[in-house]
Amino acid sequence: MATHPTHPDTPSPAPGDSYVQSFARGLQVIRSFSANAPRQTLSEVAAGSGLTRAGARRILLTLQTLGYVVTDGKLFTLTPRILDLGFAYLSSMPIWNRAEPVMEALVQQVQESCSAAVLDATDIVYVLRVPTQKIMRMSLGVGSRLPAYCTSLGRLLLADLEDDEVRARLEASSIEAMTKHTVTDVDALMAKVAQARKQQWCLVNQELEEGLISVAAPIVNRQGRMVAALNISGQANRTSAKVMQETMLPALVDAAQRVSQLL
């Protein structure tokens, strides 16, 4: 697996005169909304985006005019039109339409859910997900974000970076113990990432959520660069890390290689 000194997901510094600050502030306002803050007052949006009330108000009214935000006079909420912005990425990457049948076949084979994700700074972002019919406690969909440090997808994607970049991203993460199993020490996490780099796969056992086990394999382009990762996740009450590694990992690796061949 190739390693590289930089990564396209790394935020770039503001490029001087070409930086459109008002546009950047608009994105800050949009990003202030989340599953934990789906409806916000003007003051909450201003605080969440780091803007003044006046600045946040101008942007919210602009977004409202464009149909991306609605308000009842007090609370502001994003509209479904905001999905156009995220799906513009997916529509520009037709590989995911072609990858979905591969993932569906894998789900049928292993009877566990399958997801594809990319790295974005300190997080992973789901770009495609094929769930199983079994009940999962964690509800995830396209666009969902999770911290990279405690997920199999995240550690594997981090493994494609140089060590200095991995450490920088880990140190920039809000690391906390999600469960009693979560590795939170940066040096220990560096070792986990190094192991994933050597193996070219990564298994995480109940570090993100109690009872949730997942294993990930890389999706690479023709230059050997990892552009995404594929994983299988299941509950500890019906599988184990050993079973997942021995019986599901080979099928996952095969599926990831088939998706890679589509690039």
C-alpha cells in the first residue's frame, strides 16, 4: 500500500486574495447543523459557526431565499435541497453506482452490512451503504460521519498517509473513550495504524460502540493509492472478531479488489 506525504482531504490554508470569505462562512453555517442540532436559533447558529449574529443572519436569509433553509420565525432548519450539495459529489463519482452491486452481493454472502467511506480530515464520511436486514443499534447512511481513530475504515484510510500526517490528524481529533475498549493513546493508535498498513486490512472490536465489530479492506486506484475503504460490520452477539477475520475478511478483500478494478 503506497504512502504519501500529503493527502487531498487535508484542509488547505486560505489562498490569499482568491479566498471568498463569504462563501466559506456560508459553509460554516451549513455545517453548524447536525444530528445533535437539527433545529437552531439564530444565536445557536452564530455560536456553532463562529460568526456574529448579524453575519449568521445574513447567510441564513440567503440560504432561505435559495431554498436551503426554512424558519418558523425562531428556529432554522435545513431543507432536503441541501442534499443536492452532497449528492453532487456522489454523482461526480459514478464508481459508487457500479460498486453497489458488488457490495450487495457481499452482504448476501456474509449476511452483515457493508459500507464504503472516504477520509475527510479527522473523520470518515460514508459514501455508500448496503445494510443487512438484521437490527443494528447504530443508524448510519450516506453522508454520516464518524471519527477515524476508532473505526476500522478510519484507521485503514489513515494508514495510507505518512506517519507525521497520521499523528497530526490524531492529535487534531477529539479523542474520547467511546467504550471501555476504545484505544485513546495517540502512540497506541499510531501502532494500530501501522499494523493496518502492514496487513492492508483493519479490524476494530467494540471500540466505537459496545457490541459492534467491523473489518475494513482498501479500495485503491491504478496508481496504488487508497481512495476509499470498504467494511463489514456486525454485532458481537452473533459473530466474533475471530469469525469475522477468518470467514468474512477474505470475501471483503475480494469485493474491495473488484471495486478497485472499476477505477
